[in-house]
Amino acid sequence: MGEIVLPRRMFLWCMAVIYLTAFVSLYVQIPGLYGNEGLLPARWQLRYSGKPLVEQLLSSPTLLWLGPRLGLDTHTAMELLCLIGAALSLAATLVEAFRDSVVFFCLWVLYLSMYEVSLDNLLLETGFLCILVAPLTLIRGSRGVREHDRVTFWLIRWLLFRLMFASGVVKLTSRCPTWWGLTALTYHYETQCIPTPLAWFAHQLPVWWQKLSVVGAFVIEIAVPFLFFSPLRRLRLGAFYLQVLLQVLIILSGNYNFFNLLTVTLCLSLLDDRHVYFWLRKAYKTDNGNDDSKLWSWLCYLLELVVWALVIVGTVISFDLQLDTVKKGISSRTAFTYHQFNLFLKTVTIPSIWIGVLSLTWEMVTSLFRCACVSGFFKRFWGTVQWTVFAGAAASMFAVSLVPFTFIEYDSNSRLWPGVRQAYEMVDRYQVVNSYGLFRRMTGVGGRPEVVIEGSSDGVTWTEIEFMYKPGNLSASPPMLTPHQPRLDWQMWFAALGPNTQSPWFTSLMYRLLQGKRDVIELIQSDVSQYPFHQQPPAYLRAHRYRYWFTESKRWWRRVYDEEFYPIVHLGNSFLEGMLNQYGLKDKSPPRRLSNTTVAQAVRWVRSQVRGVPAHTLIWTLIACSATFCLVQGLRHKNKDVEKPSDAHKATATDRTENAADGSSSDHHEKSDEQQADEEDDKEADSEDEVEEEGEEENEVDEEDEDEERIEKR
């Protein structure tokens, strides 16, 4: 694999942007979700028992334990941690020096502190790997290339492999009939958490195309990830574009916060500097001046064609792809059984681990060779020490990750070394490695279940409470809000899949709406004036479950009534009080006084500045400003690089050799002998012209014109 300097820099910048998105998205929703008057106040989950701080951190690793020592309640401490994380990630986005190992360690610790009241395993694991990938700029003061960079960056590729391979496998091991019948996408677009407008159009595609899309998803998620470790770079690049294609299609058809953007960021581990230069339309200079032989190039092409041909043939056979002239499409079906797939999984799980071992070993050996080739004893010794530390860390991370990876196949998991299991249990609480498996089963086959809350002031006339993002109003267009994650809207989707007893927080939602708590109302409508009961809280609330489907008409949705989800309740209602007491959702302690420390006042001031601003608007504004700033910086550096050679060109306009250094050094070397001969001839001609000028005054004007032409040519 070639140099990975530019892909690594791109990866770290993207991670800074994703951290910024995650912190801002969570910060906006903290008061309504985890505030003192929110749905699930965070102080209920973090009980300050008076134990020593170290013991509390070991039992539950979160910086929120420091809140009382700073004179802050849990709500304010959460907002402070989010603001610090957003500020650090914004600085890392704008300034390359802040894309540092220490900064990423702080970001990881801050987001891990939020994990007790939030969750995002993939970001936590990727964020931890950033600590190993990023350089120590703030300490070393240099961003020079390190010999072990390819070893640590390889861990990102291994994480991408685990994520994609497991996501494809669990769809079939779950025995979901829609995945096995290749009909999952005929339901997916309308039943996913929060669809986009393009999901409506995707839902209108013919069934044969939907089934073929499922086949493509299986190939990209199960077969293609093995190409991540191919020694042939074009196979890796092909795998990169297929993965990005899948993620872009998911982003366009569904709102999955920053998850798919994070997956695309992981895909950068498949690139090298040469391909990034190809994107930039710049020539890539290699240290090795000799090109590969034509025979080797043709062998590589032939091997790549064989690999892609095997993938295509295997797909055709596995899914019985045939041209359907009647429907003018391609028919498909699953041509293998669950037992056969299980045998396949047992066959490839252990070999996939050995492929990872060989790939990591190769990266380690080549990096060690680079360390040995460094000139200077001290540099060579220091590089070898660094290689030893980071190679050991990479090997440890790889070994620990085998435990969650082999969850997909029981026999392979049982064959792991016991020491690896013990190491995994030690780090499990820190979420440095996790198991993955997306869309295990398809929900909403009989229609998308959706809970609709209705309020009334008199118990007779009822008004539906419309959310900003989730489906409700039949004529309202689905939103496009990536990368923001509206957590309440997401939880409403999960709540609709079962009875209200499976979602205790829903009782708290009804209770807070009856109380008219502004923080909770802003989760439903950031512009409180759009909330139907913004002037006075409703006296009564109820909830019904409907079944939603996309329509083929101009209206986006159609629905039918399903059943009652939550009965009519009001403040003091016996059913409501019983549910609150049953789930411990009623705070019996007296309200706490607000802290008046300088830090608390600053946190409240920041909150007052962003209150009422839609979260997705705030996030995209920050991302756009950051990207614009970085783009302007890049253009300024590029202009400086262009201006320096141009000034040198003006200063040496009479010297052909120096003039050629402005950007065509290769042409200069090829023609330098001819240019020197021309310059000598020109000098001799000049001397002869001067003699002729003294003897022949009538030709003076013509000779001066010729001199000027010669100067211009030089």
C-alpha cells in the first residue's frame, strides 16, 4: 500500500467534524431529555453516594462526578462538558495543530462521560482509535510522518471490516423473512426511523429493482469487505467506491444522524496519497522512479478481472439472477439455505481473522523496515521505540476486538484464547471495542406503526401534537436533517413497536406536557409558537397508534387507526400517578437551587443564545463555516506557493535554466544541453552584432530589433 499521509489527515479532519456534530446535537437536547425538568433527569442516574472520586470513576467512568466539586448540578455539568467538547472539536476542525492525540483523547473522554446518559458505540470506538492515529503535535511541535502511522491507521480499516461484514451477516442469521425473501427494501423506506423526501421516490421503484438492491447490499456488506486487505490497490479502491456508494444512498434515503458519515470516514482508510492526488488533479511523485514492468501490470489487471468476475458469478449463482423479459427487469431469489449460509459463516470467520493477522503483520514489518532505514542513530532508535509502543497497542486492540467480532458465529467465539476474553472484559466498560449489526430484522411489515399524541382543553375537542421530524401530518414532507439526531423522535419510533409499558419514559413525556415544561416542548417544536398549546398546557392528553404507508398521490402519507396507545390522563389522574410511581419518574425531592458560580452563569448564558434555533440549522452552520474557513486557508497556501515561483521567474527572466524551475523541472533536465548550446550561440551572435553596428550605421535599427527578439526568447 502507498503512503497514507493525506488520507490520514482527511480522516482526522472528518473525525473533528463528526465530534462537533455529536456534541452540538446532544447539547441542544440536554434540557428536555436529561435536565432537571426533562424526561429522564440525569441526576437520577448518577446518585452521589459520597464514595471517593476514584471509586466512582472506576464504577462508572464519567466526568460528571466532578460536577459537585465545581458547584454544578448534573444538568449544568452535562452542558459544560458538551460545550467544552464542541469547542475542542471546532478548534480541531479549524486548526490542524489541534488534530492531536491529546485533543482526541480529551474528546473521547468527554463523549464517554456522556455515554452514561447517551450512547453511540461506533463513535466511541473510532474516537479511541483516533488517539493512536493522531500525532502528538502539541508536545512534539511537528506533524512529520511517523514510520508507524500505517500500523495504527490499519486499525481503522479493521474496524470498517468488522462493521460492514457483521452488518451483512446478521441480516441473514436473524432469519428475517424479508431479508431472505429479498423484499426488505419494499418496506424499509417507509418504515425506517425518520425517512427523507427521497425515500418516498425510492419506495415507488419496481419490486424487481428493490430486490436487486437487497442483493447489492448483501454483496457490498459481505463479499466486498474482504477486498479491504487486498495487496492490489485497485481492488481496495473498488471496494472503497462501493462502500461509499452504499452509504451515500442510505444518507439520501434516511436520516441516521452522523452514523453513515462516520462510516464514510472509516472508508478513507482504504485510500492512499496517490489516489488523493488523482482527485486533486496533481502529479504524484514517488521515491521509486522505475515504473512497474508491463508484464507485472498485465498480471495485476488479469488478477483484478478474475476477482471481480468471481464476485459477479458468485452473486449470479447465489441469488439466481436472470433476465425477466416479461417484467423487463432482473428476477432474483435466495438460492441457498440457512444451513448452507451457516456453514459458509463457520468457514470464513476464522480465515478472516487470519487475513487480518497477516495484513497487520505486513504493516508492522514494513514499518519496522522503514525505521531501520532512517539515517542517524538517535532518530533510528527513537523511531524503533515508537514503533514498539504503537505496534503493541495495535496488536492489543486487534486481539481484543476479536471477541465482539466473533459474536456473529458461536463456534469461532468459543475457540478464542481465554486471555483475550479477560482483556475484553477489562476494557468493556470503556467501549473501546464493540459488536455491530445493523438492520437485523425489518419492522413495520404490516404498515409503519406511529404514535400520535392528542391534547385537549375540555376533553371534547382534541388537537394532534405534531413533531418536527417524525411522521404525523399526512401532507407534511419528510425532513432532511442529517447529521442531527432528534432523540425524542427516534424514541417515539421505538415506542410504537410495542405497548407503552415497554417505554416508561413515555409516561414522563405525558406528565411533562401536562405540566407545560418548556424544555420538553422544545424537543417537539424548537419554535414554541408552533406548539398548539404554547399559551396554556393541555388539560387532557391521550395517544393513539396508527399504521402509516407512503402513498402514490401528491400526499406523502396515508394512515389507518390501529388502537389506543395511552388512555386519557390529566394531572392527578390515578392511572398517571400509578405509572409515575411504578417507574420512579416522579421526583419527590424538593427542587434544587440554581448554582450562581461563574461557570454556571456562563453555561446558562450560552444556552440563552442558542435557545429556539433548530439543531440541524445550528450544526450545518458550524460545519459550513468550518469548511469555508479551511477552504480559504487552503487557497491562501496554494496562492503563496504559486506566487513564489512567479516572483523567481520575473527576477531571472534572462536565465533559461532558472526560469525552467517554475514548474517544469523534468523538461528542463531533458533540454538543458540544447539550451546551453543556444545560449553560447546567442552570445557569439551578440558580439558579432556589436562589431557590425560600429561599421554599418545604416543597419542599426534592424540589429536592435533582432536583439530585442533574442532577449524575449531567452
